[in-house]
Amino acid sequence: MAERAVLEGFLTCHVCSETFKDPVSLTCNHNFCSSCLQKFWEQAKNKNCPICKRKSSKDYPLVNLTLNELADSFAGRKKAGSSETEKGEKEVVCSKHQEEPKLFCEDEQRAVCPVCDVSLHQSHKVVPVEQAVSDLKDQLKSDLESLQDKRNKYKQVEKTYNEMVEHSKKQLLSTEKQIRAEFNKLHQFLKEEEESRLAALREEEEQKGKTISREMKRIQEQISSLSDSISAVEEDLQKHNVSFLSSYKPTQTRARDQCSLSDPQLVSGALIDVVKHLGNLSFRVWEKMKEKVHFSPVILDPNTASPWHYLSDDLTSVRRGNTKQQLPDNPERNTNYATVLGSEGFSSGKHSWEVEVGDHPGWNVGLVKESVDRKGKCLPSPENGIWCLKHHSGKCINGDGRTVRVKKSLQRIRVQLDYDRGEVSFYDPEDMTHICTHRDTFTEKLFPYFSVGPAGGAKTTDIKIC
């Protein structure tokens, strides 16, 4: 026992009073734990030996491998790699008692030895290691589930972004095709208009040429007749007296008749009317072009359309399809109800448009606030920020669920917004018969709202903005 006590004293660090861990030797032959020596030097702000105060010649002494092996052997510490359990984990034992800690201090969040450490944790909350491990593993499992749930959400957003990228490529090709088609129509119109105006120019030139040719022919005939009369007069003037007297009278009569003719006049308007062809040419072509194109007060936004909605190429009509389209679930899209919104919102002023509904059996038209829930269940009502007129089962219903009486079957609906007065009104545009009005206080931008059900056997399959 005495020998063990001597050995223990030899292998004990004078700083921490524990068996050496990674011992280092100074030039004065005193030994210390490497971490203990470094902490001591940091606190003392010098490199002196903690025992003899002699200054060390080494800033970072090397570990004394022989002393380290002896200290590990004395303390029962196993070499790294040989202390691994079957699962590959290192066994944690008390450096003094070579036993696994049986208790866990929740205040300090570490395992403690029931022999030498428990007295230091009397005021702390200490529980058995098994209980602590069970509780902490439950917490970690919960954290793991949260992490997995968070990762799944990010993966879902990543998937949606990928779908949006693919859909954008399709939109690019489709939109390019439609733009080219529209410009081809305009190009064709301009080409036909150009040819028509050039043809009119050539026709006028031809008609004016004929007029000038006709007048020139008449002038030339007169010149020829006058030339003949001049020649006759000149011939008579060369005759002798008796011969002259016998023939001058007819020549004189003919000459005087021709001299009495009115002087020739140029025909007005013989030149091409350049002004008619060039004056305000672009403006007149543009005015004629307006008859070929159409303006819609509301354009449907395909990025808000539900997967059940199919829009026309010009984005002015919508129908309910029989199959659900594969569309990305972007934030603007209405996914729970068959709904589509207009592309332009209103936050002031008066606005109106007409919707052709024909004999379609089920539709909603009106306005919706910008922040409306587009993903969840949101029934069309003023309480949910939707002010509309509904048509279902042959009846017209306002947003409050009350049936609205109409004199005849409505073919068109006029939607009228007075934002500043807080009114959304509906009329029969044929005779401007008032159907109903919603009154509210608007606090955000409002968008045109359309919801279309199955057409069934109706002739009208599309709801169209006029």
C-alpha cells in the first residue's frame, strides 16, 4: 500500500491533484498535465514552473510518453482504440474508481460519479443515467423528426421550383408561338393593306393617264386641222389675182371658223392625288387596323388559374375542363377551388366590364381581395373577401347566400366597381337592370374574380369577357 501511495504521489499533477493526463516535463524535471500547465501559464501570464518558479525554456513542452503510459496504466485508463465497445463507442469511466457514472446532473448536463462527484451536486437535480439517456433520446428523436419535417418542406419547395422551371419553359414556347401568330396576323393585314393602297395608286395613275391621252388626242386633231387651214391660207396667198379672188372665200371662212374656237384648256386633276395616298397614311392604316383587333378591359392571369381551368389563347375566356392539368403550385395559384383572377388589380376609382355567360349553368363573377386564401377552403362571401354574384341550379345568388330575382335568363353580366364608395354592383347590360350591390369598406387591392363549373349539356362552355 505504501508503494502504491508513493507511486500515486509521483503520478499526481501538482496543479489539478489528479493522475497525469498527457504529462509534460519541464527543464526543471517537474511534471504536469499538459492542459493544466497551459492554463496555469495563461493565468500567471508567464512561463514559470508552478513549483520552483523557474522559467521554462520551452513554450510548448512535448508529452512525456513514458510517464503518460505509466499514468494511464496506474489510473486504469485504456489506450485509445482498445476501449471501444461492441458498438464502437468509448467507455466512459471515473478516473479514480474505474466505474461508469450512474448519475446525470441536469444542471450541468454531464454524467457524475456517485462516489466522488455526488457531493458536489447536492443542490443540483440529479437523475439516474438510464432515465437521463431515455429523456434525452426522446428529445433528440423529436428534434430528428423536426429536422426531417423541415427537410421535407424544403424538398417540397425544391420540387415546386423544378415544376415552375419546367412550366416556364412550356409557357415560353407557347407564348412565343402565340406572339408570332398575332404578329403574323398584323403583318398579313399590313401586307394586304400595302398591296391595296399600291393597287389604288396604280389604278389612279392609269385612269389619269387615259384622261390625258384622250385630251392629247383631241388637241392633236385640232393642231392637225389648224395646220391644214394654215397651209390652205398660205397657198391662196401665193395665187395670182384672178385665181386668188376665185378661191379665197372658202379658205377665209374655214380659217375664221377655226379662229373663233375657244382656246384649249388643261384638264384639272390630271396629276396623281398624292395627298390622298400619303396624307396621314400611318394614322388611317392604324384606324383601319383597330377594326381588326379587340381590346378587353380584363385579362385573365393564367398563373392564378386552378388546374381545372382552361384559358383561351387571348386570355379572355375560361372553361372548366374534364381533366386536371399538371401545373406548379406557385403562391399565386388557386388550388382548392376552380377559380381564376384578372391580371390587373384596382385600389381606387371606378371600373366595369361585362361577362358573357350564355346558358352556362354554374358560375361566379365579381371581385376578390388580393390577400384571399388561395390554397385552403375559402367560400365565396364578403366575410372571406369575395364580393360576387353566383349562378347555380338555375338561380342567381348574392355573396350573402340570398337568392336574387331576375326578370329573365341572364346572357351577360355587367360587373361595376366603385372602390372609393365601397360598392360592387351587378347589372343586366341589355337594359341596365340592377341585380344586386355589395357594400363594404375596401382596404386592399381588388382583382376580377371568376369561377366556372362544368358546362354539362349547355351550349355555352366558356365564360367570356366581352
